[in-house]
Amino acid sequence: MLSDLLKKFSSHGSVDWIGLRPERKAPMKVVEEVEVTESGLVGDRREKPGKRAVTLIQAEHLPVIASLAGLEVIYPEQLRRNIVVSGLNLLALRHHEIRIGEVILRTTGPCAPCSYMEKTLGFGAYNAMRGHGGLTAEVVQGGIIRLGSEVSPVLKD
């Protein structure tokens, strides 16, 4: 059955990068760990509860975005997402709970690109990111997320 297939993942993922946006359009602050509360990531400008409290993006999508934008490489801080994960299909976890270290997030939807990407990455970057912008999430359970923290689905029967 499809519902059984949707619960199967070949591996767990891991956190490759963590960044905080202290203010709108301010440079990202790259950190090795972050405290997560019900309000989001401590030190991030979106530190308020809600469906967009945390943003995540798939590491494997960075070279795809770069290629589609005509660039050799893209760095996570250019995309302004909070957490970069690898080794697990993040988009397959849309509308699911995921555990990252001791934190539990509920993914809430796609993290669409904004027009600022055109300034940051150049002409056509907005469209290059469409479908590859990652996910937004709300906090279910706070704690600490560190570089290298395991990322896994919270499977419910």
C-alpha cells in the first residue's frame, strides 16, 4: 500500500549547516549549534511560534540550484535557510514530524524563494530555486540542534 511506502526511508540524514538571520537582509550568522524553543531558533529574526518558525533545505539541492542559476557553486548562507540537511529526502517529509537531535519539528509546507534571490544570486535565481527551496516547519518539541545531528522521520502507526 502507498501508506506503507511513505513510511520507508533508506537512511537517516544529518545536519550539515546551521544559520541564523538576526535581522531582515542582514548577513547570516553561521553557528555550530542552536537552541530551539517553541518560538523557533534562538537568535533568528523569525523567533516566533508558527508554521515558518524554522526553514530547512536539502544539501543535495544546492548544486541543482547553482546549475539552474548558471553558477558554479551556491553557499547555504546565500539561500537564507536555517538548516541544511543531507542524506534524507526532505521533501518526502512534507507535513510530517521530523526529529533533529532532541528537537521535533512538524514540516508545514514548501519554503518558496523570494525576490531577494535575484539580488543575491543573479538573474533567473528565483525560478532556479522553485521546487528546490526546502521546507518550513513549526516546533513541536524544543532542544538543541548541532552540526551532525541525526535527522529522521517520527513515524506514527
